[in-house]
Amino acid sequence: MASNSPTLSAQDRAKRAAGEAAAALVTDGMRLGLGTGSTTAFALEAIGRRVREEGLRVAGVPTSFAAERLARQHGLPLLSLADLPLGPDENGPALHLALDGADEVSPALDLIKGRGAAHTREKVVAALADRFVVLADPSKEVERLGASMPVPVEVLPMAEPSVSREIRRLGGEPALRMGEKKDGPVVTDQGLWVIDAAFASGIDDPAALAAALSETPGVLDHGLFLGMATDVLIGEADGSTRHRSR
């Protein structure tokens, strides 16, 4: 299998294994949520291969401009949220399956997402799916959320100072995410900014933090995905996967 390609790093082999395992869950006629990031990219590649080789009929809602471009590259038909049924009908749920990566995965399958600054759209799409499958390599597994990654918080630019003050009040250290190949801050697909909220010893109460951030004026959404993932596929460098489910 391609998972064992010698040209890939051990981490990328693990990501490919997770992506290919996720693609194997897709069945004919599914409406999909198409996530953003390097691990999900392997899943989109594998689904596209099934479309070409097996005649698999699927369509997906992309969670970012990057996911949209990648899906088109692999020949995946696309949908918008307006194309989905308003609720479960004879054709099933709005989305049968959403596939996406994560930056951290806790033992309870809670997540931190948002290194790609697409977490707001990703959360909208995941919430519409009957099954939300997260793809990851072993480095993403943590015992405590926030142990290694900050929580991305998408904010109105004018609200950055007040949101940063609130993050400090909640025990975090805010840092406005700056562009690597541009002057100034990272700008999301919504035209907003991202504050990365770091918690030095991890997050004591993720649910309370999520609620407080959601209630803060100027915050569009944050990267805490609590109680949303139904399954996690952990790829290994040898091409195998571990399946964790809620």
C-alpha cells in the first residue's frame, strides 16, 4: 500500500494510513464533510481514487477554500450548505459522514482544532454530520487538552484587545497569530483574526472554557470540539490504524 511509501516520513505514513482508513468508510451515495489539513488531504486523495476507479458516487461540503481546491483536484463533486436537506429525510441526515483532522485528541475524544484557521467552518460542518470521524497520527493523542497546543479563537479584528483581556482572565496567554509569508496577522476565510490561547499546564475545565469563550463578545468561534467526534482513527507508521469510538 501507499502507506508504506519510503518517500514519506514516519509521521506522513501514519497520516496516510488514517486517511486511507477513513476513505474506506465512505459508501455510495454519501454526502460528506470534507475537512482541512494534511491528514485529511490523504483521505480526499483516497476518496478521489475510489471515485475514478470504482465509480463511487459521493458529494462533499468543503470546510475551507483549501479543502475546496483539493477536492476539485481529486475530482470530488461539491455541495454547499444550501444544497443539504434541512433535516433528516428519506435520503438520510444532512451529512452522512464528516472527515477531519485534529491538533489534540483527549481520552474522551474531545479535540482542539484550528492550526489551519478553519475551525469555525469545520465545526459547522461536523455538527451537521451523523458521524464525525477524526483522523490523526499518534502525536495528536494527549491526556489533557491544551497540554501541547493553544486553543485558536477566531475574533473580530476590532475586538482583539478585549478578547485577549478575557483570555488572560480565564487563565490563558493570548497571542495574535501572525502570517508566516505576509506582513500582519493571519486572516481567516471569514476575514477575521485568530488569537491562540495557551494554557501552560493544560485546560482544567474544557467545557467551562468553551462556554466562556463562546459568550465573549467579538468571538465568532473557538477550536474546542467537545462531545462532537464519534470516532477517531489513529494511523501508525507501519500502515495500520487504531479505531477509537465514543
